Amino acid sequence: MRQYQKSDCSSEEWRNLRRTTKNVKRKYFDEKIEHISTQNKRSWVRAPKPDSSEAIVFKGEPCLTTEDTWNAFQETFNSAQSRPTYPGRLGQALAPKPKREWAPFSRLEIREALTGCSGRSAPGPDHVTWTHIKWLCANDDILKLFVWIVNSCITAGFWPVCFKTPKTVIISKPGKTAYNIPKVFRPIVLLNTLGKLFEKAIANRLHWEAAHFGLLHPCQFGGVRQNSTKDAGLYLTHLVRAGWDKGYKTSVVAFDLAQYFPSLNHTAITLILDHMGFADNIVNFFADYLVGRYTKLFWDNQLSDPFPAAVGVGQGSALSPILSALYLVPVLWKFHTERPTD
């Protein structure tokens, strides 16, 4: 079959040739579609997605209603809510440090907290985006008011109720073969954006104090600024080679703390902060910040009634990484001091 080029014919002939080719292709695919959809008696389109509330199975029973599915998610993501804890044991592994003063926030710190905030991130229940917050903070009078609000909250040990009732969006984890159990989904907490701004400023200060006063364990890498996966790899390589020098063979045990963020005990968090020498006003602030929290689950384009969130920290909060890192410090020091030595 001869292959035509544009130089072989005039412009009009070339347009007619292209039109004819297009019509032939369209006729061919139309015939294929008709053959599949009529003569073969089978649908050539994807089957409709089954109702998602019927797809979830919890404790061996199908969730037949949306309410059943919400309860399944709530029990899965807040499974530690009714478990007994012994915070005193964590406090025993951490020697109390001298108390430090908590300096009030400045306008510069609030502006720095806005750095890197994407205007495309999903807003919380207030529907305020980072674009709105940046526009407001460009006004010095409004920024001064924001600074006064966050400093007053810490001084009074108080966190407004409007910041304690976020919306938790249930999203699926990628790469799973089936999505019929709650554990293959991940909760993402959408907070009011102004509250997120204040949390980012507080988180920046906690990161700074943790690094400046050596509050973290030297082996901590996750959730800690100025540390990366490369640092963890270098440290592991050092341990392997040090073992080789002594004639040892190195084994690595890796495990995942399932639902770690949603399982942090609130009493233990405040006790650890107190032992680490944080000022009484910031400890009292977190004592109020962590209690009386509720969340509304959003899944399958529906919003649930408020569920209590008596444990854990939100996946979408800037405070979650640093609080979870501080939470692990007593465990790591306990292991470090009690492990057998050579």
C-alpha cells in the first residue's frame, strides 16, 4: 500500500485524503462498538461501581448502611480510645529538665509560618484557604491581631472550640488489591485554616526547642527537621560496618506502628512535655488543646455527625510530626538504657 505525503498532491487533494482517512477510521470503530454492544450482547462500558457502604466489611460483618461504615472507621482509627495506659512509666524513663520560659510569638514568626503554604490545599470546615490568610496577613493591623490571639491562647491555656472540630476525610491508600476493609483507608484531618496557621507557628517553636536543648534521642529521624532518609541510611551503614569490624553479622528488624498518630495518649503527651522542661503555660495549653475534641467523618460524599476524638493527633496538623517524635523519646531512652551491652 502506497504511503502518501503532502508533497505528492495539491492542498485540496491532501485535505480530501485526510477527510477520507478520518471517515474510514470512524466507520471502522463504529462497527466495532456496534458489534460488541449488540451482536455479542455484552456491555462495552465499565460496570457501575457498587455502593461503597456495602463494600466495607468490619469484624466479619458487611456495613449495610453509611452509619455502619462511619462506626467502623471510627472504631478503626480510634481503636486506642478505650485502652488502658500507664503514662507514669514513660515519665520514669525521662529525667525532668529545668523549666524554660516560653517567649511570645512575633509577627515575623507568624509570617514565617505562612511560608510554603499552598493555596491549592483543601480548606477546613470554615472554607478559608491559605490564599485568604496570606491576603489578611499582608495587613499589619490584622497580623497584629492574629499574633495577639495566639499569644493569648497560650497564656490562658485555652484552644477555641472552633479549632477542635475538624473534618476527617477518608481516602484510600494506593496500591491495595481490595478496598473492602477500613485499614486500607487513611484519615486526613482538615482543620480550620487560621488554627492551622497558629499550629504551624507553635510547631516551628517546638522543633527549635527540641533541637536547641537536645530533647530528642540521637537515633530519631522521622518527623524531625534537619534529618532525612539519607541520614538514617548513613547511620545504618555505620552500624553495619562497625559490626563487620568486630566480626558481627547485622540483622535489621523493621516494623510499622499502625495508626500511630491517631493513637497517641493525651495525658502522656502533656506529661512528657512537662518532663522535658517546657513552660507551664505551654503544658497547660496542650492540656486544653488535646481535650474536648470531636471530628466529623467525610466519606462517600457524605458527612457524619461529630465523633469524639479523645486520643491521637490529626494527620493534617503541623503539630503531629513533632508531638509524635517527642512522644517516642522516653521509649527510645528506655530501650537505650536497658538494652544489654557488650
